[in-house]
Amino acid sequence: MESDEDETDLDYFFSDSDNLIWLPEPPVMKSDLVDIPGKVDIETPLAYRFYDGRNEAVWLPKSQCEWDAGTQTMTMPEWLALDKGLI
């Protein structure tokens, strides 16, 4: 960079191997989680059988989702919801 003024315009950098890459601001992180209301009718040590009221019940791995019994909501990655036909 040629001047200190140029440096002050760049607030963020990250390292790519041996290179520094300057960005005007930190990257925005996008959450890929979705909340789907429904019911769990069967729970095993490794999975939930979840019913959203519109589709047939589907099995969801506990390692990929979180069940909130209080709100009757399953939180999972968007890709899993798409794969299981929930969205």
C-alpha cells in the first residue's frame, strides 16, 4: 500500500497461506438454520421421528438437529430440511 490513508480505509484482513487479503469490512456470516414447528412422536438415542403436520413423518439425526419441546420446534440446517421435504 502506498499511504497510511489507504490502510485506514481497510478495516479487516485475513491470511490466505502466506498472503494477507484485505477486505473493506468483515464478511457477513449467514445462518443456514431453519426452525420448523411440529411434533416428535418417537425418539431414539440417535434420532427423532418428526411430523410437521403437512408431510409424512421423517427421521432426523440428533447430531444434525435440536428439538425444543417447549415451543414444539425443530431446528436444523436448511439442507437437511430440504433433503427431508420439510421446506
